[in-house]
Amino acid sequence: MKRLRVSYTGTVQGVGFRYTAVRLAQDVGVTGRVGNLPDGRVDLLAEGEEALLIALQSAIEKEMGHHITERTTWWEAATGEFNDFTVAFF
């Protein structure tokens, strides 16, 4: 199990971006959260098998790539703190 954190920049703070991320994460079967940050970025934190996390990132960029101008990605060890994938409010 791994943890993927992605910071997205662009026209990403609309509700459609977050709920698309939730739908895609649920489709691939990973847990975590996605939410808007005060500085205009969107923070995605997901846990699961590495192949599923890569599939999630690819699906988001395929479906929402026209909104993304930059992304920063970090890989970490999973903590198991999530039970599902939801929208977070920071």
C-alpha cells in the first residue's frame, strides 16, 4: 500500500474537479480525500495499491487535464487513515 499526494494548479477549484476526482477514486477503489487549498490549488491525497493510484492520477489527467496547468506529486507510505474517498474542507 502506498500514499499518493498531488497538488494541482490551474482552473481546478470548481466543484466539478473535486467531485470528478471522488468519482474516479471510487471507480478505481482507493481511499483518501480531495479539497481546495486557500492558495487556489487542489490537494489530492489517496491510498491504495500503487497501480490503482497511478490509474487514478491518469484518469484525472485524462478527464480534467484541460483544467490543470501544473502538478506536484509525492509518494509516501500509506497510513490506513481513510475508509473511503471524500471531499475535504480545509
